[in-house]
Amino acid sequence: MAYTIAIRDIRALGKHGALPGEREHAQPFDIDLELDVDLARARASDDLADTVDYGVVHARVVQLVAERSYALLERLGDEIVADLMRDRRIRRVRVAIAKPKLMDGATPVVCVIAGRETD
């Protein structure tokens, strides 16, 4: 069986951008995550310790966005993916990072997807 844990509409403040001044002040970023997860143990145990705690994931993503600073959202996305993939239960991560205050009438979004070979 395959399971996905999704976390939508994470609002995080950070200093990311390639344009002049974008990294001087924190700006909002909207992030959606999809984690393909091995939940066999959690299904049997019904124990939070046996699954990926989405509260912990949310806090970690907000922290990464706030603490790091990159010119490109692609780099930020790679950092988020690498951090989340440290949990061996996660088989695949899809992160979409939107920059809602950048353009009038449009919101740019960068998606980064990574996974590991299944056993």
C-alpha cells in the first residue's frame, strides 16, 4: 500500500530572492508538501511515534525557510527535500514553494521532487 501525507498552505517568512533587496527583509512564502511514506508500522501500532509527525515537519520547514537565505527557490526546495529525506520512512517528497508577493497578478511557484529507490 502507498500512503501520502500532505501539508498544504504552510506560511513561512524568509529572506530568499535573486532581485535586489529581496534578501534584506523577510517576506512570505507559501509551501505545499507531499510525502510518500511507509506507514506499515504505524497502521499496525496506531502510535504517533511510528509515523511521520506532520507537526514536526511543519515546524522544521518553517525553521529552514527562516534560518537560511538563498537567491533561488530551487535551492531552498532542495534543502527542504534533503532535510525531510533524512527520515528513512519517507520514500518521496514533493515541495512546492510559492512567492505570493513578488508579481502583480501572478504567483511564481517552484516544485522540487525527489525520491529514493524502493526496497
